[in-house]
Amino acid sequence: MDSLTIQRIIDTANIVDVVSDFVTLHRRGVNYVGLCPFHDEKTPSFYVSPSKGICKCFSCGKGGNAIHFLMEHEQMSFSQAAEWLAKKYGIPFQKREFTDKEKALHKERESMFIVNQFAADFFAENLYTDRGRAIGLNYLKNRKFRDDIIKKFQLGYCPDNGHSTADAATAKGFNRDLLVKTGLCYQKEDGSLRDRFWGRVIFPVHSLSGKVVAFGGRIMKSDPKAAKYVNSPESIIYSKSNELYGLYFAKQAITRKDRCFLVEGYADVISMVQSGIENVVASSGTSLTNGQIRLIHRFTNNITVLYDGDKAGIKASLRGIDMLLAEGMNVKVLLLPDGEDPDSFSQKHSASSFQDYIDKNQVDFIRFKVNLLLEDASDDPISRSNLIKEITQSISVIDDPIVRSVYITECSQILRVDEQLLINDVNKRQREKYSATPVPARPAHRTEADNAELQENSSETETTKSTAVEQPAENSIEKLKSDIRALKRAGYELIMKKERLIAQYLVRFADKEFCYLEEEEQSITVGEYISQSLENDNLELVHPIYKRILELYRENANNPDFVSERFFISHPEEFVSLTAASLIEEPYQLSQIFSKSSAPVEEKLFELTTHIMTDYQYEIVHFEIDKVLKEIQDPATIENPELFISAHNRYKTLLNARNELAKKLGDRVVHL
Ligand SMILES: [Zn+2]
């Protein structure tokens, strides 16, 4: 779908109308309010603004334009949501033309989904044949799975003659190639097909949108040589590290509860859902991958990892949990009583008593890790120092400095070690990490002194791979978030805060008049001023989304229909329009400085825009000063007179620049 159509859809869609399909709204002034559909609440904090065309929850922050609302609420992809709206409002649209290669790939993927669905139905039917009942269903009944749950998860049984899947599928006209590609069968040396899952109970694995991408098969015979579980091989529709078992069934509960439980196996998920706890997924025996973490992160920040009492297993999984922390998730741990796993435990408890147990026993991960390791550590210095290293390792991956310092204080008390020691170790690890990861592009700020020497997924695999090319990959928002976290860690946090103001002005006022040049008889817009002023100073925005907003402004400003607010809010790149929607909702952070003047914002754009740009330059200079100070203190610089003098000169130039800027900032405040 092209961006003009998307803009038309957003212009036409009545946000109140769209949201009302799912949420009961009441009028309040010019806006509408209702109970937020994205988190549990009793008093309404979900606002819909018909004039701006956006909605927002003031409690959990979710919202955006009509497309965003549908994406979040119905778990649609961007294109799906846009098409849904186009149909609702009768807007004609054309799907993008695909290349022949894309068409072929798309066709192959579609065929694989069809054959997988056929196989899933075949396995489910076979659960109720005489043999299927005696072996497969009997096993599931022994595990106490109810019929409705067996149907919900589409569990099945693959007959044990070794070729019944192949026979049934070929009789239906599916070609052999497809059976091999999906991994349902494999080819023997004599060329005949053999079922991969023969004689096994079948657990279909669903994609986020509910398509069957793979199968897990559990053995029924007691054969010590055979694997207990066999899984579909990787294919163009199945990438193990990007799927989580149960997520399709759990996603809405995860959003509603704002928490995801992570367990190990198929049976754990099924038993917990059966007992009434629906927000649960399994990593299916593999250790957690970043792709899986990002999948969960789309729905919540909060995760609870369930453990049975197996110490070795817990220790093996600790590293995976550090990855959760590094992605900015809040991690808790629930240790089940000795001898219980999530499967057996949920069989014995009702949902409410299980929930009670969770509430009473889930503990913060870092505390859990400290206590776990403390049990084993003896008093000898080496084992204690290893313990401390393990803990500082986990703390050092956490992004939020406040959270880090809370943990440091607490751990120093539990471990009875000096807090400063922990701080030093955490800092050291952070430095190591940043020097190991590629450093994000730094702003190319040049002062006169140094001018001379300075030369400067997937989740929904089936849509991303073949159809949603106009959209960045599904995971890209999570990818952006993690890039932004890396920038924060590298010290750009304050700069990015100032950049946010610049982005806000671009979205809201880029097309408004900044000032009128009498001599040239023409006016300069706010966008032109911002763009030009950055160019003059050789500055680039570092925050990837704000940078993209500036880029889009530069590409489109000359378009006669360019209306900045409308342009950005309905922009087809999801992260751009989402950011635009939230920037529009944000109050102007400068308003208190200029509160003496009662003129509306639109009449103060000259003062306000110059102020935010100066403020931003000030921040950049400040950043450069910190850098050059570190250089000056570096032994390598101290020992080299040339380096030292050059660094010192730059330092002086920067200080002068800073004082100039401070004066400008101060003057303007006094002036108004
Ligand atoms: Zn909310």
C-alpha cells in the first residue's frame, strides 16, 4: 500500500468510531474517555482525541493513530490494520506488486502452511482412531489434559506405521517436495518417504497469527535410543529462535496482565493454561534467544521465569536471564516447591491458589541470584570473589542507572561487601562492554580548533518475509529500542532528550512561520530554520527515530501538500507515526520558562525554536567538554606534549563556546 493511500485512510478513519468498536467511550469535553483495553483498570485513563485523530492511555502510555490502535488491540501487522480500515471506510487500495521471486517464495510459503495445516488436522483426527485413543489420547488423559484444552492446542497423534502422513498427503495431491521441506517426512536412501513423527503425540507450534509453522512430537514407546521429543527442522516458515510455544494463545492475556510467564516445555504451557493461567509461553527446551525476548517484549516489560527445584538447570539458565535484563525487562523468578514442575504443580492447584503462590513467592531476579549463589559459596576468598563477579555481571547489563544503584546498595548489604567495590566492578564491566560493542556514530560537532584535524523479526514470519516489504521488519521497533538503549549507555541520554524537543517542533511546527524576512519578502519556516541550523553546525541527530523524522522532513518539505502534523501522524513507518503521536500529546517542556508571555505558542515560535536549538548546542558542547576532559586526564595524552596541548586548546575553545551559549540562553530567559 502506498503512503498516499495510508494518509487517506488515516484522514478518513474516525478514531472515535474505530476505538468504539472495541471500547465503550464517554464524551468528556472535546475528547472521549474509556477504560484502557491494554491494561487492567477501574477508572478510565484512555483518551481519544477526534480532532487530532489519536488515542492514548495516560496510565500505560499505549495508543497512537487508528492503525496503531488496531495493531495493538488486534495484534495485526501494519498492513493488515491499514487494509482493515480501508475496507471499513470503502477506500480503494492496491496491494503492492510483487516481483516474480517474491511471488514464488510467497507461494511456497503459503503451500507449506497449507500442508502443515493439513497435517495438523490429520494428526488431530488420528487421536480418535482406535489406535490413536489407545496410545495418544490415553497418554494425554493420563496427563489430565481436558478435551477442550486438547482441541484448543490442536494436539494430535501420528500413526505408527511410518508412512501414513506421507500417504495421506500425497493422496490429497500435495507434492513430495513440500513434505520434505516442511520436515513432515524425510526421504530415505531408496527414495521413499518416511514420516518424521510416526508413533508420536503431536504438539503443533503456531505463529503469532495462528498458523502452524512446526510440530513437536513426543515419543510413546519406551526406547532409550530414541529422542523423547522430535521437532520440525528449520525452514523458510520456521525459525526456532524466533518462535515461542503458546504465544499465539497467550498474547492477549500477556497484554492484559502485563506479565508473561516463561516455562520450559509444551506440557507446562498446556497445564498452566488449563488451570486458568493463560499468559504463559515456553522456549521449548532451547536457551532463550534475543529474537524470543523481543517477541515477549512486544507485549510486556514484565516476565516471570518459573523454575522447578533443579539447581543445575537453574544455574544453566542464568545467562539467558541476563539477556532479559539487558533488553530492559523486569525479571522475576518463581521457584516451585521441591519435586514440582509447572505441569505437576498446576494440576494440583486451582488458578486462584496458583496465583496466590505466585504472588507470595515470586522474587526479583537479582536477589534470587545472590541468594542462590550465596548458598553454595564457602567463605574462602576466591569463591566469594567469583560470587561477586557473577552478581556484578548481572547488574552491569541493566540500563537504568537508578535500578542499578538500588541493586548495588542491596547486594552490598546481603554480601557484606563495600558498596564502592561493587560500583567499581559494575563500572568496569560496563566500560568493557561498550568497548566491545560498536560505538554509535557520534555527533559530528566541530569547533574551529579541531576542525583541521577532524575528519570524521520475527515474530510474524509469514508476513514479514514476503508481503510486508513496505514496512520494516516486525522486530525493528524492538531493534530500535535496543539501539537507543545502547546510545543511552554510551552517554547520549541528555543529548537525545534535547533532540526529542527538536523532533517535537518538527512534527508540530515544521510548516509554521519562524520569521519573515522583509528584504527577501518571504518567510522562513520552523523546519527550515532547524534543518539549516543543524547543517550550519555540522550536526547530525543521533537518536535513530528523530534522525529519521528530520530526514523525512528534508525529503518532503517542498511538497506543496506538506502539512507536518498530518504528514508525520499518518506516516507509514510505524515508529515514525507512533513517535509523532506521542510528541503531539506531550506538553511543551519550555512553557514554564516562557510563561511570562501569555501569547499562544504559535506566536512565540521564533523565541521557542531558537531557544531549543541553542539549548541543544549547549548540550552538545557539554558532551564534547566531558570527552576532551577525559582525554586530558588520560596518561597517554599527558605523556605526549603535542596531544596534550591540542586537547587543551580544544578544551579552551569549547569552554568559550559553552559560555557564549549559556549567555544566550540566560539572556533570552531574562529578556522574556
Ligand atoms: Zn492503558
